[in-house]
Amino acid sequence: MFLLRVEVEVRPTENLEKVVRAVRNIFEVEVKEVELSERYKLLIGESKNVESLRKFHAALRQQRILDSARAYIVKNRRGNTLELKLHKQAAYAGYISLVTFDEESPLGPIRVLIVSDRIDEIVDWLTPPTSQGRPIWEKPMPQL
């Protein structure tokens, strides 16, 4: 079992297409729009395929942030669930910037929820332990 859910608020001053692009730069999900009010919208993307994390996996390596990402992920894991927050503007530029508090992303964070009965395999695939900044081992993408 695997579920990826991505949620991001679109504020009145933001361009909807740019917020969609921010999400799609990091995750391979189809995004739907939900109106919260006249001025606010919520974008929701969901996937039941671990392949939707492929861009996220690649970006962690390209940016060489495996150590800090693993520490963040382990800290934000609750049972079979991972809850992450990403800086929206960094995601628009194609970068991963993990945030702890909503205020760290002035236009609001991209909220990511990953649920799986094999969450350990996903964590180890996304962010393996490292030595001197290099992965000790690389595991294949979990087959869920």
C-alpha cells in the first residue's frame, strides 16, 4: 500500500499555473483545484504509485542534501506516515527546501503526506545513510 498526497494553498497574489508547476517540478502527480473561498484555492495531488516520487528522489541526490533530508524525514515520521513541508518558491525553481514551520515559506508550504505499510523501504530508497556525503548503499525503488 502506498499513498502520496500533496496539498498547497494558492493565495490571491499567486499565479495558479506557477503553483501547479512548483508541485509538478518535484512530484509526478496530477493536480486538481478546490475552491476554498472567493480568493483562496487549494491544489491537491494524489498518487498510489511510488514512481510519483522519482523526481523527488533525483533532486535529493542532485542537490546533495541526503544527510539533512534523512534527518528531517526520520524526525517527521509517525508510524507508517511521513509528513513533509516544502518551500513553494524553491519548488517552483526545481529545488527542494524542507521547512519546519509554515512561516519559513512566505507564500505557504507545499504539504506532503506519504503513507505506506513499507515506509522504511521508502525512507531508505529516498534518503539512504551516507558517509562523507555519499550514500553507503543505494536501494532500488520499492515495488509496492
